[in-house]
Amino acid sequence: MRTATTVEASGGEHWSRTADFVVEAEKLGLDVCWVAEAWGSDAPSALGYYAALTDRLLLGSGIMQLGTRTPTAIAQTAVTLSNLSGGRFLLGLGASGPQVIEGLHGVPFARPLRRMRETVEIVHRVLDGGRLSYSGAEFTIPLAGGEAVPMRLSMRAEHQVPVYLAALSPAMLRLTGEVADGWLGTSFVPEGAAGAYFTHLDEGLARSGRTRADLDVCQGAEVAFAPDEEALAAMVAGRKKELAFSLGGMGSASTNFYNNAYSRQGWAEVAAEVRERWQAGDRDGAAGLVTDEMVLGTTLIGTEERVRERLAVWRDAGVTTVRLYPAGDTLEARLTTLGRAIELVREVDGAP
């Protein structure tokens, strides 16, 4: 398995700390660093900065959100970052959710599946370097009824730009298998992944005449090391409110892809009640419903031996890139955790 992490650039003093983390992570042997966008700093600006600070590390947008840029602007950004970094850029795209897309950007969230398919098609056409002429249900380029003629970018992509899709719903998973080079996933329980995720990915792969070997399965989880079972119990308890937020506070009152993902992996009843409590304002009550099993099933926390065992389970389930979110209150602590996790991944893979 390759190793990866995700960072989110932030304001003030955190800018320099995050940059230091990225630089040191490369020295530890990390393979990929994804930069999140969400509702904070934008991803491309930070990616350009990190590209200048690193030499080997692959850098990806994890993720750029549909609706915040035109498909051509996404392609321009991808070509720019790829060329600037010497071919180290990975284009991660995601639909996000109605709260961010409509609540922050004022753009309709409707028809994300169709918009994603057409966006990827347009991006590929721009990357191919020809004049862009596209007629779809969501996008028409050039704009119909105007005076414009098809154009091409004045620069060319000097390297391949792999496209990754962030997907949780069955339909978006099928699209990922059909058109993408990689899948950016979350809320991953390897024991339930076959039915919740891989069945749909494989359907999409079959549509395009491909197999699982053609898709990078990039899954992420927090990694933290507990010296003993007592410390592990405290870790698990401390993470229940974070998971309750994902189940109840992410998305809108009617659309929460994280809640749906946990529901498909065996926790439908609990996930529904957590969401109801959270939406009603009972945050502590919502967190109290989250079980130890839910936290441990979707994270890589525990003793070193347990983390090693879980990494092997992830590998055997089909994960090809493990995205590590290292715990720690300081930069040094996070890097120490990340470094040990990278070593464990190598041990599991039998790498020297």
C-alpha cells in the first residue's frame, strides 16, 4: 500500500505549521499529500505552495468541489499544478453537499451525478489539448447562441493528470469505477466494504472494461497509538462526538452521505437516532449513542499490534493507498505518529 495524508491549510500561525508538516512528512517517506478544501482555505493555492517546498511527494486536491469552479477552470488549475510540480499533481473532485454548495457558494446542488460525469468528460477533453466543444445536459461549451467559437488552452499538459473522485453513494461509486483513476473514500469499514462500496465500484469498472487493478482505492482514517487498553478506552470515548457530528451535522437535514454510508455498513438504526438527536440540539445525547465498535471499525487507533493487524485487514479488503490522519497535540507528536504508521504499513506490505 502507498501511504498518504490529508491536510487543510488555515490562517494565521497555522500556515507555517502545516507547511512544516508537509515537508517533514515527505522526509518520512510519505507518498501522497491531499489538501482539503471544505469551507476553509481553497486547495489549489496551498498545493502550489507545497509543490515549491517538496521534491518527490505527490500532491492532490482532496477535494475540489463541483459548483465552485467551471469544468474548464478545474482543468486549467489541474494543468497548472501538474506542470508546476513536474507531474506530481492528482486531481481529486467531489460533489460536496447542499450545505456548502448552496449555503456558502449559492450554487444549486441538484444533479451532482450528472454534473460530475460531464465535468470529468470536459476535464479530459481539455487535458487532451484540442479545441473544446461540448454539448451536455449541464454544460454547453461554447455557450449556445453566442458569437464564440471553440477554443483550446494556450498551454498544454506536460504530464498525465490522474483523476480521483470522492464518492460514498452507490451511484457515485459506480461512476467512479467507470471514469476515474482513483477513489477517495471515507467512513470505511473493511468488513462491510464489499456490499457497501466495492460491489458498486466493480459495476462501474465493468462498464469501462476495467478491473480493480485499474483503480487506486484510497481510504483514510485517524491513526493513533495507545500504550494499553485503558488509554485506548479514553481515546475511543474522546472520538464519539466527532463521529456524531459526521452522522448528524454534516450535510443538510435531509442529505448526509456519511450517515448513509454508516447505515449501509450495519449501523442504520444507530445512525438514524444519532442524526435525530444531533438535529434536535442534543449533541451529548447523540455522542452517547455512538458505540465503541463504530469508532474502532472506521479508525486505525489502538496498540501498535492492533494497528498493524487492522492495516493488514485494510490491505486484504482492497485498499491500495491508506490515508493516515495522525493524532497528536503538537507538530512533533503528529509526525512521530505518522512516521510509525508509515513503518507499520511497510511492515505489513513486507517492504524493506
